[in-house]
Amino acid sequence: MNVGEVKALNRNGCEAIDRARQLIEQVASDAAEATTTAGATCHNSEHQEVVQAMCSLKQAIHETELTIRRLNASGESAGSYLAALG
């Protein structure tokens, strides 16, 4: 594999990272909206399933935040590598 092929592969990877980030950001937005709606609907509920569902929604948001950070770090690393290749 020559340098040009490595650069092309890296650019394709960067584009995939950007698409993945957009998708995960939409998932995070949807999960936040669902959490808000569920919180308003089930206000002060102590029902076990409600409590568990709210915890699951909060965990989903947390996981999306972690994923976005990982994607950002991956994109930055790929961009730095591409810049180093010239």
C-alpha cells in the first residue's frame, strides 16, 4: 500500500467517523427527549419498572456521551495522522 492509498483509506475512515458521530448525536438527542417525556409522564413514580426504565434512559445517554468522545478522539487522531503524511 502506498502513501496515496493510506491517505485515501484514512479520509474514508474520517468520513465514517463523522457519519457515526452524527448518528450517535441523533440517538443522544432522541434519548434525552425520551427521558424528558418519560420524566414528565411518570413524575414521582416509584413503580419498579418506571424507575428501571428511567435508569436505562440515563445510562443510554451516558453511553452516547462516551461514544461521542471516543469518536471525537478517533477523528482527531486520524486527522493528525493524515496531516503527518502530508
